[in-house]
Amino acid sequence: MRRLVFMLVLLVWAVPYSLAAQNETKLLRYPNTSKSELTFSYAGNIYVVPITGGIARKLTSSAGLEYFPRFSPDGNTIAFLGEYDGNPEIYTIPSIGGMPKRLTYSMDMPDISERQGPAKIIMQWTSDGQNILYRSREESWNVLTGKLYLVPSGGGLPKDVPVARGGFASLSPDGSKMAFNRIFREYRTWKRYRGGQADDIWIYDLKTRELENITNNPAQDIIPMWTGNKIYFLSDRDKTMNLFCYDLTTKQTKKVTNFSEYDVKFPSLGKEHIAFENGGEIYTLKVENDYLQRVEVIVADDNNDFRPGFVDVRKYINNFEISPDGANALFSARGDIFVVPEKDANIRNLTNSNGSHERNPTWSPDGKWIAYISDETGENEIYLIKPDGTGKTQLTNDAKSYRWELLWSPDSKKILNSDKAMRLFYVDIDTKQTTEIFKSKSWEIRDFQWSPDSRWVAFTDNVNNQLSMVYLHSIETRKTVPITSEFFESSGAEFSADGNYLFFKSKRTFNPTIGEFEYNFVYNNLEKIYGVTLKSDLKSPLVKFEQTADSSEEPAEEPAAKKRSGGKAKDIKDAGMMIDLDGIMDRIFEFPMPAGTYWGLSATKGKLYYVRAKDATPPALYSFDFETLEEEKIGDFSNYSMSSDFKKILVRS
């Protein structure tokens, strides 16, 4: 082994530099040019390379991100966004390297998702190099609304640009006018979007305050760049984002680039060129004659993030489950599947793959198989593997889109799955055939459950992309019917262990309060748990509570209800469930619990488990006992998994 390693080291050492130099680096972002150099962001750091290409030089190395670099007019300084002190702020650094200087000190909106884009984006330097134009959400509570500011490059307080809101912007050469977008949403990559957030290019006269729309097109027209008497911008009016140019003299617009495979992304105006991304590569366009050139860049880095090393995967657990007998836990973490014994045994990595991503593992109720999703073939397919890591089998070969979670049927013969094509379907283990149950017209189906006899499926779908409803589907008749009203949002269906009831959560509790700031009605804590009897002659399991609440009712006979709620799951599986669909919406009953936010319903023999959060109270796991009709708090847990034999619970704490 030592000789082999030594030979490999010698082999790598002997590779000629000219051969290594041919490995062009991709995924280069946010480029900008001076007269002779090009700067860009790669792997969260700022680099500089000759404008003709070559080996890039690294300027920054903090643990945070550095991006949107912009050269000063003389090319001696680069302004960029950096996270040196946590919050993304504007810094400057000499283009030859040196100590960064912080320019802004503002508080931006916290906890904004990546699809909303950075809180700040640098537009450009002013032509005299005295100020830097940027936009920020620091004065807004709306993620789509930003404002434009000028901050002195030598330090000082930012000044507002006198427009109510702004997106990408570019000042005219004399600084008297500005071309800009009014919406802040470039990271929402909606292809061929033509809705109300499709922006236009506007020219604003900073002296006369006149405003002119120069695009007035239903497509996306964004990121203006003003040079001389021309304004370049991005548009997808021909389906793919390309550069266009508006002539201020003739008022005519022409198409400049003709990319068809990848969109042109984040162009910026430099001294003599426009630099932009396309397919992970950098191109420059000379504004004098629209000459287009691809720039070959090599990042000769140590690639520390790619080196093999030990990783604590506990920090990367993305889903978990408990084995049917409660003796093992099942985890997916960092692209692998792990079986973790309860105590005193070795952890088993079932997949141990470097070239594929495995996720969403789930244990069959009979304990024989573990199903999971892998992109090993290039598509997201379902695989089976035994708990000891043997017997790996590819179950599907028909992926049409990204697959979501998996759910075994109680008889371990089928697996429910859904995808981003908005389909809900099941796969037969023996035949490997896929059968579609339902296709949504509005959104992906992520909420579904098997009945105890494996012959019915309850799932949630949105109605006209508004309120969600619970549906029942019969595997035998292939009929689908709604069981909740379209007037109340309902979801999270769970069958009782005896197959007599279906429980779900629904927003039907309207107790408004008056907001102290806007003095309008505020509706919080809308949700409660509800149930429906699946047989027309069956009474609610809460009949004792209902009698107490309304003493005018005659006492009901409890033994029949108790007998039904205590049935054995095995008997249900063998006999098959009978569901009376006629009038099922009229048989809904409400649980005696406070309104709040509920999730994670799990029914066992005689109990219902769930997680509840209310107002500022942390989420907690509770159980409701059908015998005593009382609720018990189990602990401050927000997520859990229950074993198939109902004897153990795995909780996330």
C-alpha cells in the first residue's frame, strides 16, 4: 500500500504544468473588467486575471462569501460585497491585493432565502471614482423592494438616490441621469415569465425628475448598462436571456448576443467591455464594436474543500426514521444512508458512495428492506437494499422529475412516491410497475398516507392553488374523492390503527385579535385536529367528551365505539377496510384541544400523537388518549418517528 501511494505521488508530481494548465475552471460568477484585467467571484472569493485570460490571482480568503466585485474607473481598486464581520457589507481592496476596507454599516433583513438574492448588490463606481452605487433592502420589509444609495469610496455616510425604489441601475456618463429597474428579484429564475414582476428599463432624470420607459415589453428587461449614447440590457423576449442594446439617438433596440442553450447572467459594464456569465464561463463584449470573446480562466487553487477528510455527519442529518422493531435508527446524511443501532454496536454506512447522492431512506414495515432515492444513473430513481447493506436493487427506471419522499404500504408490497411533475404514484415491489394515483393541477403533493389495509391512500392537494383539501383514493377502484370542504384548509391525514377513523388538521378556528401596529384584524392559531368516521354507523371516539360538553344529549353506548377503536391491525389488513363515502363530510368531529399549529399526526392503538406550537411557545410532542379523552405532554420535541410496533419513538431534540 505504501509503495502504491508513493508511486501515485510520483505520478502526480511528474504531470507537466502545461497539461494541468489546460483544466479550465468553470462556475465563475459576477465578472467585471478594468482596461486590462478581469475580476470575478469563484467559490466565495474574489479573483483577478488578465482580460485575455490565464491563471487567476486570489484576493480574498475569509470564511464568508465575497462577491459582486467592481473595478474603480482607474482600475486600482475593487469594491465588493464581503461577509468578514457577518453581515454582507461593501468593502474595497487594492486590485493588487491588500487589507479590505469596510464602507457600509447597515442592518439588512434577516433570514432571507437565497432565491430572494443578496441584501446588497454593488452596481458601479461613479465616473469620478468618488462614490459607489449600490442597492439595499436595509430600509424595507418587502423582499422585492430595494433602494439605491451612493456611498463615498473613501468612507462616510451613504446618500439616497432620489427614487422610491430601485433594482439594478446604471448612471449616465455625466451622472445626470440613471437607467434602472424598479423591482428587486433577479434571483427568481422564472423562465419566460410574463407576469406583473417582469421588469422594464426606465430612465430617470435626476434634475428634472422625468421618467421614461425605454423597453415597455412584457418580457424580462433587466440590468441596464449605460455607455456613451447606448444602454445595454438583458432580455428574454426571445425565450433565452441575451444582451440587447438601446440606441438613445435612434430609439431603436437591437439584439447583440444569440445564446440559445444557457442564459446570459449578471452582466456588468467595465472600462471598455461588458463581462457576463454564460454556462459557468465568462465572456467579454467590447462595447466599441460588440466583439464577443470567451475568456479562458484557470484557478490554480489548493482546492481544500475537495480534499478527502473526516466529517462529523451528525451536523448534516436531513431525515431520520426508526426501524420497525425499534432497535435501530435510519439516517440520511451528506448523501449516504446509515443504520445506527440503539446502543453498543457498529454504525453501518449502507451506500458509502462518492459519486452519487442517496436520500429519503425508509424502512419496510416487515423489516426486510430499506428503500431510498439515488441519482446514481443520472436520474432520481428508487432503490432497495437490505439492512445489512447487501442485496442492492434498482426498483424504478422511469424518473420524469425530481422525486420527493417515499412511504411503504403497511403490507410492505408497495411504495408511495411523488415528484415535481406534481404526480402521486405507487411502485409495486414485485412487478416494479408504477401506477399513477393523482396528478395535481397546482402544486407538488408532499402529504400522503396509507390505510392500515394498504388499499386506500389519503393525500392533500391544493384547490386552484389556494386552500388544501384531503382526498381519499381507492387502490382497487382507482377512484379519488375529497373528504374535506374546499372552504377550510386541511392536511396531514392519518388513519387510525383500526381503520375506523381518519384524523387530519384543519384551519377552522377564527379568533381574530387587533394588531397593535396596523390596527387590523390578525388571525393566528387557526388550526385544530379533526377526525371523520369512515363508516356511516360509527360514532365519534370522543362521544364521552361530547356528552360532557352537551349534557342535554342522551348517554351513548360506549362499548361499541370502544370495540371499534381497539381492533387489531392484522385483522384489518386481512379483511380489508370498508369506507362509506356518501355523506362523509357530515361526519367530521373536532378534538378538544387548543387551537395552534399542528403537525406530525401518528395514530397508535388507543392514542394519537402530534406536535403543537402556539404563539411564542416552543413546539412540543403530545399524545391524546381515546380511553381517558385526555392530553399528555411528552416533551419539547419538534420532530419524531414511531416504530411500526408502536413501542418506541425516535425524537429530534
